[in-house]
Amino acid sequence: MIAVLPIIIGEKNPVLRQKTKKVPRITKDILKLIDDMDATREHAVGAGIAAPQVGRSERLCIAMINKRAVPLINPFITRRSDKMETGEEGCLSLPDVWIQVPRSKEIDLQYQDAKGRKQELTLSDWDARVVQHEVDHLDGVLIVDYAL
Ligand SMILES: [Zn+2]
């Protein structure tokens, strides 16, 4: 059964501030976590969700890319453009908080898909913003850290 999970809330919550650990192997537990995280994201109407937001410590997130929810296992941003763009962001873990966040306009992303295959993408604009937000979560970074 796919479950909607409780979302961890609060900028000082240590669960949201931990650095996540690489997923060594894509087990049934990981695939179930992906399904549950996506159901949780959909239920909360978010553009993405990261494992710490549901109390887990795996380097795993889901991001809307090209209007589809894509699970990103062990994602790393391997290039960030110098060209930046500032835009308003919210976060499922920070209700009613909206912050202007500068992000690279374009990024290169490496990750594994749900079958464990290595994938590489070049993303720009909104897709790049969503992925930078989610990968930040995996390093314990929240949008409030960008507040002036
Ligand atoms: Zn967030």
C-alpha cells in the first residue's frame, strides 16, 4: 500500500539539517520510499520532495522535471552556470514562508534512476530551480538560508 507520509516541518529541525547518505543499493524498501514520497508530494501539491522531509536520511529526492515527477537517487549537481536568476520559492517543510532565492539558470545533474542506471541531464530555468532546491535538502540546506 502506498502511504502519504507526515512531512517534517521547521527550519531548526535537526532531521532537515542532516547531510544525507548515499543509497548503496536500490532495494524494495527504497522503491517503496519513492512511491510513498511521491504520494506525499502529490498530496501536498509540491514541485518536489526530499527524503529528510519524511524523516529519512537517504540521498534521494523527487523533482518535477518537464512536468513529470522524476525520482533522483544519489543526485549530484556537477555544473552550475555562473548566470543566476532570482525567483520566489516555498517549501513543504516551511509553511507560509516565501523567499527570493538566487539559483543558477542552468545545471548539469547526475543521478541514478529507479533501475539503478546512471543518468545525466542538463536542466534550465524552473526545472533547474526545483532540482537545486531538492538537492539542497539532501545537504541540509533550506531556503531560509538564502534570506538576506
Ligand atoms: Zn523544500
